Amino acid sequence: MQAIIRTKAGKEFSTMKVQNIESPKTQSGELKVKMVSSRINPVDMDLMKGFPSLKYKNPQIGGIDGTGIVLEVGQNAKDFSVGDKVIFYRLFSDIGTWAEEITIPANYCAKIPSNIEVKDAGTIALPLLTAYDSLTQLNPKKGEKVLIHGVGGGVGFQALQVAKQMGLFVIGTGSQSEKAVLDKAGLDQFIDYKTQDFSQVLKVKEVDYVFDVLGDDILKKGKLPSFS
């Protein structure tokens, strides 16, 4: 089978090579999956550059999340069957997802709902888990207000949907071109970052929590940019 291998740290994709390798063997507690889709996440770029805090040994298969169809179910891998469509995430592993087939612990996987296409679900895993983990740690109460910076981005949009499921009032900063989609997803208050300064539109007491994936200039505007 073929896989995309990161051969060394570098700033360009020239460090990535397509190579022929053997299909991995399924171990106890694992699933073997035929890959359908995977995305390039910001952390993939960091790994490619060899960030010192991310200690990976090269060469290594790239990719940290994706979707696929179960080919084999290892011993003690519960709740899955051959043919299941699954989504998964595996950061900090020697085996990435940029390959035709991978093995992965079953407890890293979830079945894809029937109303979502397998290829489309490949865009969800890391952004959704980032948003879900961040917001659930806050343990917010229904009706509280959360400000999401970059609500139209990958993580921000997932945070909007998680927050609405929690019953929160969601305020988001984004661009006008995103507004129609954000309104449809349930955004309660929109702030156009190009024409409005959120720190002037809102007061600290109006917001219970802030979800910020942008940083940089946002952090210079006082208390509103930070988790409260």
C-alpha cells in the first residue's frame, strides 16, 4: 500500500514522500481501517517543521485524524464490525493517517452517523474534539453567554454547535461572508470583526466565557479575549 511519509523536519512539503509500505497488522483492541479522508491540520504543519515540543521520530507517516471503513476487527475491540464507517483522531502516535490502510485503537474511533458522508466527516475530528474538550471543562450553565472569536473557522464553528447543544447564548466574531451560515447554525449575536471592535460592542460583564483560537492582536484587548 502507499503512505505519505515525513522523512525529516522542514518548512516545505518536499520533506513528505509517497512510499510503498506493508499494510499494518491488526493487534488486540485495534481496528484496521481503509482510509477515505484525512485533513491537513495546523498541528500537522508544526510536526512537519519539527517543533521541539512535539517529539516525533522521523521517518513517520503523517496525519492525525480522518475517516474510513473498518476492514478488520481485532480481538477485544468492542462495538465495531467490518464495514462500519468510522471517524478517529490519534495525536502523538508513530502511525499517522496519511496512508491507504491504518490500524488504530478502537477506543479512538466513533461510528459516523448515517446522515453524514464519510468523506465530509474527515473535516470534523480534531476541530470538534478541541471545541468539545474546551467547552465541557468550563461546565457552563444553560443560558450563560459565550463569546467565540473566529466563529467561522474550523474549531470556532464546531464550538458554536457544541455551545448551542449546551443551551448557551453564543456571540461570535467573524466576517460578513460567513454570517448566513452562522445564523443557520444558531449564532445568537454576530460581530463583524472588519467593521466592529468587539471590545467596544461588548462589556466584560455581558459575557460569561470566551473561546479564543486566534490569539495575537485579540489578546491585547483586555479581559474579553481570555477564558473567564
